[in-house]
Amino acid sequence: QTPVIAIDGPTASGKGTVATLVAAQLGFHLLDSGALYRLAALASLRYEIAPDAADDLAALVGDLHITFREGCAQLDGVDVSNEIRAEEIGNRASAIAVHQAVRAALVARQRAFRKEPGLVADGRDMGTVIFPDAPLKVFLTASVEARAARRYKQLIQKGFSANMDDLLRDLRERDARDSNRAVAPLKPAADAKLLDTSALTIDQAVDQVVQWYQA
Ligand code: CDP
């Protein structure tokens, strides 16, 4: 079986950065599953499908025309990599991700990323639902404050405006929604290794994951 490193965790825990660097170091493919939910959220805005219209959303997701190339995400042939990083899109992604039909429509697309020599997959349910046989599962955490500070920096860097109080509130709201939903709630797989990155540099977190993988 092609190896998979599953990296799950709450919003702004550093998953994306750590997953990207681990994949680069090992020469593995990368799946940013959150980007799929964000692309679905953007598409639902464009096609004016309400976040509670589960069946219409699932149909939309099944037909999504998306490609990932060299770190760029395209929707209908147009690069939307920056657009999908907006906080508003993240919140809408979380709202549509509660529907079982939407999640089911994304399973095959996600599993198709598993190719030689290996895959690093980041998200909420990589270790619990999408790749339950992954040889390494990591659950990244960090304090709400550390995560809000990281997200703030990231949004400003991408040219978005950001407000710390709003971010803290959004983060708590999204944590609650992602953890309490009925389908694929955010939680560590039984065999996941926990990594609290509050006091770690990115390099330290990356080294730990690579070390676990090679052990
Ligand atoms: O970067 P951030 O952690 O804020 O979000 P993301 O990983 O891009 O995911 C956006 C939203 O999609 C999350 O809040 C989840 O509700 C949802 N999601 C999910 O349900 N399952 C995944 N495997 C990935 C994301």
C-alpha cells in the first residue's frame, strides 16, 4: 500500500504549513483537503446554493471542475488560490462540511491523491475517515491564542484585513462546529500521535513528524 501521513487538527493549527514541508522533504504528494471544502464553498457562493441545501450542494460538489497545479487551486480553469483563503470562505466551508452528502461526494476525489511514492494529507478526518489505514496519523493542536495569532499573520500577508477579536471569536465558533457535528467530527484517530505546536517552531514540528514516520 502506498504510504499516507495523515495530519489532522483544528483551524490554524499549522497543519497546512507542516504538511507542505513534510511532503517536500519526503518527496511525497500533498492533499490539502480543506482546499476542496473551500473550493466547494466558493462554488456554492457563485452558483447561489444555500449552505443548508445539502442535496444541491452534494450535486454541485460531484460536478466541481477543479485542478491543483504546483500549489495553485483552480475552479473552472481559473486560479482561485488566494480567493479561497478568505476567512468568509473558510467559515462557509465549515458550514457546508457538516452535510454527510457533501462529504461523501468528496471521498473518491481525496483518495485519488494516494499515489507513489506517498501522500501527506491534511484536514479534519484524514486519519479517521479518508485514510484509516494510514501508517502515520498526527493530530496537531495549539492554543486558541497561538492559532489566532498565526491566522492573523497569514491573512495580513495575503492582503486581507483582519481583526484579532473577530478571529478569536470565529476560531472558537469553527472549533465548536467542526468538533460537534454528527458526521466526521474533528477528533484524533485512536492511533494518532498528538503534537502541540503552541511552543514549537515550524521546523521543529516538521522534524518531529518526519522522525515519527522514519522510526
Ligand atoms: O485552514 P483552516 O484550518 O482554517 O481550514 P481548512 O483546513 O481550509 O478547512 C476549512 C473547513 O473545511 C474546516 O473548518 C472544516 O469544517 C472543513 N473541512 C472538513 O470538514 N474536513 C476536512 N478534511 C477538511 C476541511
